[in-house]
Amino acid sequence: TARAAGIGFELAKLYAADGFDLILAARDPQKLEQAVRRLKGFPVSVQTIAADLSVLGSAERLYQEVQNRGLRVSVLVNDAGYGLAGRSWQIPAAEEEHLVGVNDIALMSLTKLYLRDMIAQGGGIILNIGSTGAFQPGPYIASYYASKSFVLSYTRAVACEAAGTGVKIHCFCPGPVDTGFYERSGGHKPGRTMSAAAAAKYLYARQHSRRVVILPGFVNHLAMLAPSGMRMHLVAAMKKRYLKQKEEKTE
């Protein structure tokens, strides 16, 4: 299963090229239709399910719909997620509750449900999409960074529990990726970003790795050598500068 755009869609193309049938799940039926049209060149079956993963219980309903269709999932890609940029006390609580529902609750539930099935099947792959933001707090985008910290911690713990079952579980933690994330979050896209296609190829090539946490790029590895407090203040400085520029433009 994968989203209709971004890293998830690029992964879907890679799996389709290797002959995997696909199930695409996303909130917007129109985007799902667009994704299906873009995948027509691959000789595989592509099914879609419209699901708003921010709604409590939606992950279970998505899982049940897949079961009702008699489909077997051998690879689960949890890439639904987004961020909210701004001062934490100015962001409506309902919006951040929605974010946690998509980024964390749905991912946790789908991981749980499909891990159980994959263990019974004797194998499978679960790819949870995290972020380098998981490794330190993120002032002015606090809930997003915290949500990705949850994804990282939960994935590592579950992977430890599932050791020896034949199921591979990974948390992919890229830096900035050129997707619609920044437009939706209200944040500023950095000058240097990784393309969604490059990110997907990097992860796809390592899906059978023993490493649970997959961190692409020499710069990202180098950044992890700095104390988390230092990285947090660097994030704060960059985000605050952009926020002030944005506010000045609207005055």
C-alpha cells in the first residue's frame, strides 16, 4: 500500500516495475485516479481505496477493506504524513490532533495489523517513512518533528520484537525531499532537497537490509554527530527566520 504521490508513489512505481500488484490508499479519490493513470504502463493490477487516515479507526477499516477484497499484502509502505509550521500555541489544537492521527496513530495501527499477518505468512516488509526531524526537537514545526520521533521509536521497538520472524521492518529517515510537504505545511522548502524518486530508489535498494533505521546521505550522517540540542537550535534559527519573513510579507 502507498500514497498517491511523493515517496510512496515513487516506491509504487519501483514495485510495479518488479511485477508487484499494488493497492494505493489515500484521502483524495481524484489523486488516486491520477496515480492509476500514471501507472498504466506497468503490467500489474492497481487497486485503490479512498481513506482519511486522520479519522480514528480508519486504519482498521482500510485493513478490513483489503481483507474483504481477498488481497494479501507482502509489503506495507506507511508514508502518509504532513507537518504544520508556526508557533505551537497559535496552531489550532484540532489541526495537530489531525496530524497525530495521520502521522502516528494510523501508522501504528497498520504496522500492528499487517505485522501480525506477515508473521503468520512467514515474511514480509514494512517501510515506515520517518525524517531526520525524528532525531531532535523541531521548534516552529514541533508537532511534525515529535510525530516522526514517535515513528522512529515505535519502528525500532517493533523491529526488535519481530526479530527472527522473517519480517523486515525499516524506518526511512530522509532529510528535505522535494514533494508537496512544504507547500502544505506552510514552511519553506530548502534550496537543496532530495527528489522523491531518488529517495525511493535509495530505500528500495535497502529494503532487505539488516539495518532498521535507513538514513540517506553523507551530510545527514555527519549532522548526527552534533549534539541534539545544537541541532534543535539550528532548526529553530532557520524556521524562525523564515516565519518572520513570511509575517513581514503579509503585513
